[in-house]
Amino acid sequence: MSNGNRTILAVFAHPDDDALSCLGTLAKFTNENYQVHVLTLTAGEKSNTAIGRTRLSEAETVAQLVGYSLMEQELSDGHLRCDLETVSLIEKYIQQIRPQIVITHYPQNSGYGHQDHDNTASAVVNAARRASCVDWILYAEPPVQDWGFLPNFYVDITDHMDLKKQAIRLHASEGSKAYMLPDIAAMRAQWWALQNHPDNFCAGRYFEPFIVVKGVLDRNFFTGIE
Ligand SMILES: [Zn+2]
């Protein structure tokens, strides 16, 4: 049962993570008059293509484009931990924002994931599962495929796919990485459409996948039939 506060908090380790994993869904929430907040825990300064605050500045441009509020912490890239300090920091944001829905990384404990993503996910779930305001916690799609990622909730982002591609392009300093190609993001979103709807409905459509960690969301969520 929804508490009706229509507020989202998405927490990711690096400035481009939300664009890759759930930008279409964040845009959809924003269009449906949710208050959407994205917290990036680092400036992504350890990337071999990063120069100064470039990556944060790119993320700020994307936030303006989509219409969500971007909050920045400059913890040490590559050194994020799931410890008391990080959990307390995220708790502080949850108490301030009072989100109904919390989105974070899928923890790729297989070794294929980034250690910052795994530790962010653990700290976020630790903090969010104890917050009474949080009805739902969602893991978003990992940027690199992990066969352990088995989604149980899909969002139709067809109307926002062009915006997602534009947002990925705006993270230009990371543009040399294969997973940052907008066409790869579109192919993945079409693949998830096929997984969600193995019929003609998926033709020409794009979906983002999630794992619901807490709560129950179904495909009627955005129609108000929840
Ligand atoms: Zn990342």
C-alpha cells in the first residue's frame, strides 16, 4: 500500500550510473509529478578519462535536462565502503527527503561488478529497509551484464528512450567506454522489452528492468492501480 508521498531517492556511486541504469524510469517518474532526487556518492574522479569535476558537471547537465534534483557527495571514488559512516550518511538523506521509493545499484557480488556499486547497494539497503517512509527498494540494471540479475519489475520507457540516449551522450568524458554507447543502451532496453513481453507488444518498445528488494510493484504501478 502506498503512503502516497510520491518521492524518489536514487543513490549511486558515480555520476553516470543513473543515466545508464534507470534514466528512463527517473524521467517517467518526473513526468508523473514525483519529486525525484539522485544522490551520487563520488565525483568519479578515478576514471582514467576524468578531469577535475568534469563528471559531476556532466551529471548536473543531465539533471537539468531530465528535471530531477542532483545531490553530490565527494567520497573517495573506488574506496566506498558499507560501514557505519556511509550507512549514517544515507540515513541522513532518507530522513531529510522521506522517499517512498529508493533505487540503487544491483550488487554484483560475482566479481563482475564495481566494488563501489556493491558497497553502495549494501549501505543503501541497510539504511532504507529500516526507514518507515520507504515502501519500495529497487535494484537497477547493472551496467555490465550479470547472469545473476533476474528482474521482477519492468518499466516501459519507450517515451523516454531518446532522452536516455541524450543523457548518456552528455556524459561525454566517459564516451570512449563501450557500455556508454547510446545504441547499446537502446539494444539492452529492447532486450528487456522482449523478456517482459515475449509477444508483439514488445515490438519497437524499450523497458528498464529492476529487482524489487522490498515491497510489491507490478506493471500497473504507473496507471495508479497499485
Ligand atoms: Zn559506477
